[in-house]
Amino acid sequence: MRPSSSEVTPHPTFREALHAWVRVGLLSFGGPAGQIAVMHRILVEEKKWISEGRFLHALNYCMLLPGPEAQQLATYIGWLLHRVRGGLVAGVLFVLPGFLSILALSVLYASFQEATLVQALFFGLKPAVVAVVIEAVLRIGRRALKSRAMVAVAAGAFVAIFFLEVPFPLIVIAAGLAGYILFRFRPLLVPSLQRSTAESAGQDGDGSVTLRDLPAPTWTDAARTAALWLVLWWTPVAVIALLFGSRSIWVQEGLFFSQAAVVTFGGAYAVLAFIAQRAVETYGWLQPGEMLDGLGMAETTPGPLIMVVQFVGFLGAYRNPGTLDPIVAGLLGSVLTTWVTFVPSFLFIFVGAPWIEHLRGRKGLSAALSGITAAVVGVILNLAVWFSLHVLFAEVGDVRRAGVRLFVPEWGTLDVAALVITLGSAAALFGLKWGMIRTLLLAAGAGLAYRMLAA
């Protein structure tokens, strides 16, 4: 008889956990959903180092945080297993394979972007990424929009960000408040509350040897931990400001991606909606199509999907190198962007996890999470529409009337080949049930074949 996922085995050694985290890092393809599934399979079902209830409790907290929830979940579970050193190893190894992959691809992209082969491959990748983002909208929507109230929150978030340009943090705050207000006055409209009772049943007294003797949280320890990670976070930015000036591209990137790390709630696709529009429209570091190129890289390499910011940081510095060699400038931008993106996640986990472990089963948190998750569906839909317009049309106008922004494509610039690849990728994902990586690789091949035949 197969043991249930709620059963746990004795505490793993640090070496055993290290091997498991290496495996998780190398297998972390498929975006947040796929990465969380990999961790669940290895840590809960296979190793049985953590119970189902505790895994879900940690996941709920990480989904409330800004930044990459899958990496934060790995850090949280690593902390549960071996405290700070366990969290550090789990969080770093989760990122490292993707960091090295994107770094190498960024150098190749910048060096050979004008090459026909590279252009052809990314011509096919961009439409496929549009299909992947649409699939993410539907997947998350099925999970999050289980009541009319949650559908209304998602629709409101889409209208707010797409047409009214409401800042993303305000949307998140409003959605969290909406979820909490519904919890207080109409709890039946918040589907997560029905799940949370069943989930919390396995969270206490689960018999886990792994999770005994957790440190009691204190405000003094929290303040010390926060101070340490704030120093680690900002020291590289301050050093670069001293070396290259406060207006250098690297300081701009350090400040922008630090802001993104603390205001972008709701997972990688929500982060992309914020970063794509700011990096393209405000800073001009790259073009809309290039953002899709970076997303294609992140989708086909291991590690968090948010690693696309590393590509953005590389290109922004590569094109504004100052006195440095462009490749060296890009490498510095890439490393700094990765640093300020992920160090805040360690801060959130090491400061918050001890307290969250003492707040299990609080339905108010689950309700706020439901509201935020519903809003994220609307934000990802905004990303899908924005990407689709810029992939399928060579010219997209930006019209503002009475405080409302409208994107108006020039219909004569429709790219029929891109439309065909988009529809084919959607058919592969939805109809044939192909995996994401397979779909992206075949779409890249289709783009290559089309460009070679059309040449």
C-alpha cells in the first residue's frame, strides 16, 4: 500500500537535502506551476520530508508575497528543513541553473542578434510565447475564479491596468481588501475558505520529525534579520553608484528592479506585465518583441520564469555601457539585476517564515490571497493582449481619450505568418496537450523554416 502524502519520513541530512535541491533546480522547467509541481512530487510524495498541509501553508504565504513564489517556496521549505543554511542552499540552487543559462543566451543574443538564424528562431518563439501566456490565463483562471465575485475582481483588474493605467501595487491592495471584505460579509463567495479548513486539518500535529523545534519568533530576531538582508540588498547598488555615478545605467536598473521586487505581487506573469511595459515604454531598454525573446529564453531554461529580468538587465546595460566594454557592462547589469530581484525574497522568507508558522489556519489571509490571485488573472490577461498586439502587428497606436488608454493596431501591418504560428501553438497546447517546451521548440523550428523559405 502506498503511503499517503501526509506521512513524513525522519529528518533528512543536509547532504540529502542538498542533492534534492540540485535535482529540483535542474528540473524546474515550466514556469511557477510546473516548478511547484516538481517540488511537491520530490519533497512531499517521493521523499516525504514535509506534509501536504505544511506544503500548502508555505505556498499560501509565498503567493501573498511580491516576487517569484516558486523560489520563495523552495527557500521556505529549505528553512523548515535546515533553517537559514537550508533556505540559502534551496533558494540559490533553484536560481543558479537558470541564471547561468540566461547569462550565456543573453551574450549570444546580443552578439548575434542580427544573424539570420537567430532572427528566424525567435520569429517562431514569439508567437508561441503568446499562446503560452494565454494558456496561463486559462489555467490560473480555472483555479482562481470559482465565484462571480472573483470573476468581477479579475475583470476589474484587467480594466484598471489595461485601459486606466492604474499602478499595479494599487490593484493588488484593492484586490486583497476586496477578498478580505468578502470574507467578513460574504464568506461563501470566497472559494479558498472552503479549502483552507480541510488543508489546515493536516497542518498541526502531523507527526513530522522534520518540523519540530521551530524557533519561536521574536521582534528582535526579525529586526536583526531584516537589517542584515537590507544591507546585503543595497550594498552592491551603493558601491556601483560610487564607482560609476548615481545616474549610471546600473544604478537605474538596481533601483527599478528593486522596486519591482517589492511591488509585483501574484507571480512571474504579473511581474512581467509590470516590467515589460516599464522597460519598453518608460526606459526604452528594449523593444516589445525583444521582451518576448527573453520570455522565450526563460520558458525553455530551468529556473524561475522571472529570470527574464536578467535578460532585460543585460540588454539595458549592453546598449548603455558608458566607458565599459558592452559585454562587460551587460554582464554587470545581468548580475546586479539578478541580485536585487532575489535578495528581497530571502528577506521576506527569513523574516516572515517564523511568524507564519505560528499563524496557520487564519482564514483572513486565505481570503486576501483569493482576491489577489483573482486580480492576477486580469493582469496576466492584460499581458497576453499586450504581447499579442505587438507580435501580430508591426504598428500599434496608443490613443488616450477621457483618461482611457486604447491600443489601436494598424490592420494593414498584420503578420500572417506570426498569426499562423500562434494558432498552431495554441492548437498544440490546448488540442494536442503538448508540453510547453515541446511547443516552443517546434514553434522556433517553424519560424526558422519560414524565414529560410521566404529568404
